[in-house]
Amino acid sequence: MEMKKTTITVIGVGLIGGSIALSMRRDPNIRVVGYDLRQDCLDKALTLGVIHAGTTDLQTAVREANVIFLASPVEQIVATIRSLVEMELQPGVIITDVGSTKAGIVRQAGDVIPDHVTFIGGHPMAGSHKSGVEAASDRLMENAYYVLTPAPGTPVEKVKQLSELLALTRAKIVQMDADSHDQVVGAVSHFPHILASALVNLVAGYDEENAWHATLAAGGFRDITRIASSNPQMWRDILLQNRDPILKIAKDWANALEDVVHLVEQGDPEGIEHFFKTAREFRDSLPERKTGALPPLNDLYIDIPDHPGEIGRITTLLGARQINITNLQIRETREDIYGVLRITFHSQQELEKGEEVLRFFDYNVYKRT
């Protein structure tokens, strides 16, 4: 007798939603239904084999669903939950989201979720410099942390059911309470975006008076501020959703910066060295190649001879082994960074293969650690 299929509905078939859908399709007993406001997005997802079926009608999308993933922008998640609970749903359905803030969503969901529905907050800590369903990959979340934030009283068997389903993403499933999540992610993801954008805006202001700032800001400055290129509307909503943790972290940061200013004003060499030493020790203790709250830089830096055809040779060597690269950059300013050529790879796995190939052909290759 044929086993009854589990129906998974993904609301918002973009990078994250599409990657979840592809992961779910690893199990032949799972049927994936996609919902999106735009029919062209659904058509693309169908053509790429991301989903089995798609619809722009929300009730149709969720009627048979056993698990519903809300992969819409964070400011739309609660509104979508409010719409869903007014619809015909399967008894025992699990609703989960992928938003990067959790406390507000979990609290508001708890206010409206009926007894026959379970809501479990979720946050896959994986992303890409690309967007849209065409960038979706069943390996996007592999080895990344996927945080679940069940509310107190959430049935243990429902958390276990969702965790077992998410094993298909090959992510590391962890649990924590929503408030702790927002504090931790605020410190290691949200606030760094504020710092990067603030630094870029500061330098942009200096550049209006002296254009050398933009010229010399190439290279390393672009690397440490790369996250300032993120979607402004998305980060507006994240900061408003995670307001209290962000304000606390910002105040702590201001105090820490004031301490450094005081050390410099006092001309305290031991204090200044200790400041950099403790930062280096903690930073060097972090896992070198693990996916965390911020997407990793899949970059290699390569010293190459300055003669014609060398870059073409490198790309040919990589292409011959089906190694995907997403960007090449000739670096003119290289303070503190080895390598005149930077190659950005599609994934950590591609980077490792590329490094092996280039070292075999005697190139000096460096990773930023």
C-alpha cells in the first residue's frame, strides 16, 4: 500500500523558501506546495523543480498542509499568521517561520493560534549574496545553524516532528528561547550591520571633502563593510522588530568605544594593547569555517604573476573541474591582505575544491580567517 504523502506548504518562494522546498523534496513522500503573490515566481519555481505545485490563493495552498513554512519578509509574518488561523487548516498542523527576529513573532503568534494549530518559531542562519528562487539550493543550509524557538508549553512531540523534518536541510537544529535568540543574533548579526553602515556613511561624509577616501577604501574596507550592501527595507524592519536588544547592545557598544577613546586620550600603551589582544584571542577562538549568523566569505586570495593570460589560466583550471565562482576582483589596495586576485566561490565546498586545484598547480593561495 502506498504511503500517504506529507504536504509541506512554503509561503514565499524565494531564496530561503525555495531552499527549504528543495531540501524537503529529498524525501519522495513529501509533496511541496508553493504560495506566492506573483505567478511568475511560482512559474519559475515549477520550471526549476523547486515545488510540486504552486498557487496565488492562500487557502488553496494551506488546506492540505501538514507543515507550513512562512518564508515571507519579517514584517509580514504575523499578519500572515492572523490570516491563516481564519482559514481551513489540517488538525495538528505546524506553522513555523524563518524570520531573523523571534520574540515579537512568537508572542503575537501565541495570542492568536488556536488549540488545533502549533506555532514554532524558526530561524535558519544561512543566506547568499544572491536572491530569488533561481538562487535557491538544497545545500544552502547544510551545516548552518537552524534555531527553533518554541514557546513554553509547546508540545514536545511537535518540536520533535519539526526537527526531524528539518533534518532534510542538513542544518544543525538547536533550540533556545525567543528572547535569548534575539539578544544573541542582535549582537552577532543585527548590530554588525548597523556598524558597517555607520562606518560607510562616516567615510562617505569624509569623501565629500577628500575623494581619496573612496579611492583608498577599496580592498579591505569593502570586505569589512560588505554587509552594508544589504536590503535597506529589510534591515529597517529587523531593527524595529528587535528594538530592545539592539538599543541595549548599542549602549554597551557606546560604553566600550568610550573606554577605547579614554585609553587613547590617556596615552595608555598597555591598555590599548590589551584591548586589541583580548579581541584577537576571542576572534581567533571562533570556528574558522563554520556557518554562523552572518554568511561566510567564500573568498580565496591568490598571488599571480603579472603577465598576460594568467587570470584566464586560473579560470580555465577551475572551470575544467566544474568549480563555480561568482566573482573575480583584481585588488589594487591590499593592506593586511595577501594576494592580488580575489576569487569568490559559490559555496564553501566549491572554495575547498578550488583551493586544492590551485595549490596543486603551485599558486600561493590565502584564505581570510
